[in-house]
Amino acid sequence: MQKLFLPILVTVTLSVLSVLADYWLKRASESAHAFRSPQFALGTLVYAGSAFGWVYVLRHLKLATVGAVYSVVIVILLALLGVTVFRESLSASEFIGLGCAVMALVLLGRFLAP
């Protein structure tokens, strides 16, 4: 499990970077000229730069594990970003879905050991 810690930490970090890129792309979408805005360029650069981290992660973890960890973390972080920054609301079923996502990550963690 110890040798999986760093690749999983990098996966979580890449998830955070993706949320940051999504933030900038959301801001760009509010612009009249979204594709020519500095926010679009910044979001695109963050996404492109994260490719280096993905090569490292995919070398050390199974694709299914990477996909599960990334998906759960990104869903939770995007929901938090939407609620806190963009003042979006979540329905009861969305809260239940987030809870299920967290449980999926907990269950996945039980099976990560080699």
C-alpha cells in the first residue's frame, strides 16, 4: 500500500488541477469571446500541463483505479466549487449521489492492497 500512496496522491493533485482548469474555463464561458479570453488560455494550459502527471500515474496504477479515484475526487470538488463559488444549489438526490461517490472511493480503498 505504501508504494501506491504517491501515485494516488498525484492522482488527487491532478484532480485538483482539473478543477482549477474547469474554473478558468467556466469563467471563460461567461465572456463574449470565450475562446480568445485569458481564462480560456489559462484553463487550456493547466489541462495540457497535467498530461505529464498522468503519464507518471498511469505507469504506477491500474487504469480502473485511476479512473475511479479521479472521477470521485473531481465530482466532489466540482460540486464544492459550484456551491461555494458559483452559488449553485444541490438537490437531495445530488447529495445522495455524492455520498455514493464517497462510498465508492472507500470501497475501492479496501481493494487497493496488492
